[in-house]
Amino acid sequence: MWVNMTFPDIELYVYPVPTRVLEFHIVSVEELTQPATLATSLTFPPGYLRAFRYNLACELAPEFGVEPSPQVQRIAMASKRNLKRINNPEDIMSLPYMLVGNRQRFNIYAGNY
């Protein structure tokens, strides 16, 4: 995979060209170059707005002298747990056993094992 760091988009090239449809998940750890304003429109994947809303409610409740209801606390915990589960899958970069289980080395010059 080759990454061309063009601005504002990044181009990814896969070689050799896959023979079937593949799905890639790409995580960026780059900070935003410009701060968001109140007029900035942000788009989040499903589940994020629910987590923001209920966890913010739990965070702000003590400032107003109230205790969030157990249902709000449960939803906040469940939504946060769902985001962690979505963002940290256990099968990242796994290979089929047929490739890993074979101890032979592939000869790139001959094209065989």
C-alpha cells in the first residue's frame, strides 16, 4: 500500500490490485489544523452523538446539583462501551491460518514456496 500525502485529501494505492472487494479501516492521529467554530458542521459515525449526549449529561449533572438518573448513567456507560468495541476490534491485521500456519518461506524470484 502506498500513501500519497496530497492536500486536502490523501490518496491510497494498493498493489497488486486486489481480485475481490476489500474493506479498509484507516485511523488518523493527526490533530485538526484549524479549530472548529460554532458554525463548523461536524459529522460523526453512528453512535457518537448518543455517547456525547448522555456522557455530557452525566458530566454536567453535579454542576446543577442533581444526580443523573440510573437510566441515563446506564445509557452513557453502554454507549461508551459500544464505541470502544467498535474502535478496538480484536481481529485487526489478522491473516488466514493457511498463510500463517505454513512455515515455508515464499520465494519472490521463483513465485513459489
